[in-house]
Amino acid sequence: MSAQLIDGKAIAQKVREEVAAQVAKRSAAGKRQPTLATVLVGDRPDSAAYVASKGKACAELGMGSISQHLPADATQEQVESLVRQLNADPKVSGILVQLPMPAHINEERVLALISIEKDVDGFSPLNIGRLAQKGREPLFVPCTPYGCIYLLEQAGVKIEGANAVVLGRSNIVGMPAALLLISRNATVTVCHSRTRDMAAVVRQADILIAAIGKTEMVRGDWIKPGAAVIDVGINSVPDATKKSGHRLVGDVNFEEAKEVAGFITPVPGGVGPMTIAMLMKNTLRAAEIQEP
């Protein structure tokens, strides 16, 4: 293996320890406990698991959490009313609406309601707009792309002047990741389902962020020798050797890519742990904005 492994678990743990220390410092100064409110609509098991993991992380770091669960048939008005209540509650530092919501709910309207000072997911049009504009800073950056950039920086990868390729243009990962790379003076190409000869584009990348949702699509011969590869993909494949009968792999063929890349994140244990760590960091920042 020629690539240096970027250990997301270890880096995320360091972020969590730093957040916990700041939370304890705030508590000692008599300030309000940073508190994350989550809104879950419906009964998707994966969404419920994500919400539970966020509550667990808050407890481990000395932060508060409030879990609001509405039934799958909740109306648009009920969801919007709940968000307004949380906006007005001074005990709530940050609000996270778990996506996806049931099809009858207009997610865009719900997300737009979240106060910009409590938008710890970074999905408010105001925060994304600030991210897209030169010379302006968002209050919060979406957690997964924030984690991707943090991993690159902690690994010592030079972003300024690099050719970067982002696979995927989702609002949650691809587009914010591209904007973050541009803000750090990388030259960025965003690939998607209409990109011609994607492999040739990827071969030009000094930095690759793969978030396209296709199992091991990026092969080793797509990778520029020495490139930094951040794999956001989480895909389940059958594996009879595992108790569960399956294992998780990324959007990059790890076994091939690790022989060519200079740096690479594993799946699992790469980007995944960073998402909740950066959410905790954002929730602390929200508390500091509201009560310096």
C-alpha cells in the first residue's frame, strides 16, 4: 500500500475532545449548555438511528439534546410550527431536521424556516449563499463536506492551487464541497451523471472527493499517482464472511486506489465519523454565537 491512510475515527475523536473541553469551559463560566434539537418526521429506521447517534454524541460531550418526533402523517403546518417553536426557544442552540422527510412535506420550506443562527446543518439558503460568495463567510458549513475539508487539512494535503474533482453535485455534499475547495483556492471540476469520460477528468485530480453513490465506481486506474482521495460513499455489498451478511464499501475501489493514491480515507472509518463530529462543533459554535 503506497497511500497514507487518513484515519477519520482518530481525527473525529480529537475534534470531539476539543468540543467537550470548550463545553466544560462554558459550563464552568455559568453559560447555557449547548443544546441540539432534532426533528424526525416518520418512522424510517435509518433516520431514527441517525437521530439517536446524534443524541448519544451530545451526551458524551456534555451537551444537551432535545428529540422531537412527529408521525409520518404530520402536516406541513405541524412541522413548520415545531421549527418556529424551536427557533424561539432560548435553550435550543441548534436545530437539525432529519432528511429525507415524507414525500408530502416540502423540505425546502421547512429548512428555510430554521433561524440562520441555529442552522447547524448549514443548509439554510443564507448559509449556502454566503458560502458561494467570495469574501463572505457562512455561519455554518454543512457537516459532511466540512469534515472532508478538515480531513484534507489534518493530513497536510495542500489545497491551494490543486486541481480538485468532486464526483456528485448534491446539495448535501457535492456542491458545498466544491464551494469549500474553491474558497481555499483550488481549481474545481464537478462531475455528475452527464459528464463525458469521467475517468479522464478524475485522472487530472490532485484531490478527489467521491460522493456519487455508486459502489466502487472509481477504479485504481482513474487515480492520479499521489492524489488525495476522500471517499464519502457508503454502499452495502454482500459478504458471506460477515455476521450481518454484508459489508460497507465506498464509491472508490479501495484496494485498487490505495496502491496509486498518496492519501486515502477508508470506508468505514473515514468521512463517516467526521459528520457527527462537525455537527457537534457547529452546535458549540451556535451556542457561542447566541451567548458569547
